Amino acid sequence: MESDTPPHATTVLARPMGERALIWGGFPLVGAVLGWLLPIVADWAVSLPWFPFQGPLELAAGLPAPAATVGGLILGVATGVVLALVSESEYTTVTVDDNKVTLRNDTATRTVERADVTAVFRDGAALVLLGPDTGELARQGGDMPAQERLRAAFRRHGYPWRDDGDPHAEHYQRWVEDLPDLSASAHALLKARARALEREDRSDAEQLRSELAGLGVVLRDREGKQFWRPAPPDSR
């Protein structure tokens, strides 16, 4: 029997226009100010032998005043534009409807069916969606909509949003080498991921997280340390 409840319109949580205006206006403006100050800072810094980048600073300090000022302004604005582009590319737009949720940024797009979701919550800065076998269907960190917007959107479309966080939080334990509860393969991947975290290689760390999920290991990171709990293999 079909439900008489009408479907809700799709909710798209993109970056607010005010925030975008602040980024595209603020970053270049701050860059311009810093670029304008560059000749003054360079003159001061070259007098300090211990200050790094003495070569480039001496070059900047030796430029004629008009050229140094114009060059600094152009460099500052260009740097601000690049930072704004990076910020835009890393922002995750969350699209929610009654049947699915899509997480999209410039590097990846992930879609999760509503029927598979048993819990939605924030874990630190990350948005997490769990499946019926307690495995993670998605874990998206980085820049994204505020928690209040996420909560309202997921609840509007009938998703099980949890303000109290991970319902399985008590099952996590810190990973240390040679734990008997983990297989040799899981330990090898966790060691490799620990090295990736040390060198701040997010891409490699996320790939290894996916491989561990296939072995039935769900991860969360706290202050550079890995905590894990079991889930059925191949839960993703």
C-alpha cells in the first residue's frame, strides 16, 4: 500500500551566498593588504640575519618603491584568489531527499540510499551515515554545512538524525600493535594508516580506511590516534 504522505522537495545544502561573498571578497582583500605591506616587512626582515627566506626578501626589499608595491598587491590578490578557489573545491554540498543523500565536492561524489541509513550524526567535524549492520556508509569530513542546517534537512526528510552522536561509541578501543582481536591484514593496514596520518596524507588515510572497512574494522581518529570497533566485513 502506497503512503499518502507527499514527498518533500529536495533540500540542497550549498555554501551560503554571504559566506561565499566573504571568501571571494575577503581572501583577495586580505592578500592585497599583506602584499602592500610586503616591501615594508621585507626591509625589516632583511635586517634580521636569523629570519628565513633572506634571498627572496632581499630581492623584494631592493625593488623600487612603485614596482614593489604594485608587485606585492598583484601577488597578494592572486594568492587570495587561489585560497578562495581551494576553499570552494573542498566544500561539500549535501543534497537530501526522501530517497537518498548525496555528498559532493570537487574531488568526489557519494550517494547513499535512504533505505540503507540507520543513523546520521556528526563525529567531530565529520558527517557520518551508518548502515543496518553498524558499518559506515559514508564519513565526510572537511568544510560543509553547519550542524543546524544538516539536522534540519535530515529530519525533514525522515532520516534518523542523532544529536547524541555515534550510537556505538562505547565499542571503540584504541589501536595498538599486535592486538589479538585483529587479523594480521588489519594490523598491516592500520600500521600503514598510522604512517599516513603522521605525514598528513589524507588521501592515503581515507583509502586505507575503506580497505579496513572491507575487513570489518570501523575507525575514528582522535588527536592523531586510531580507535576501532568491529563491524561485519564488506559493510560498505
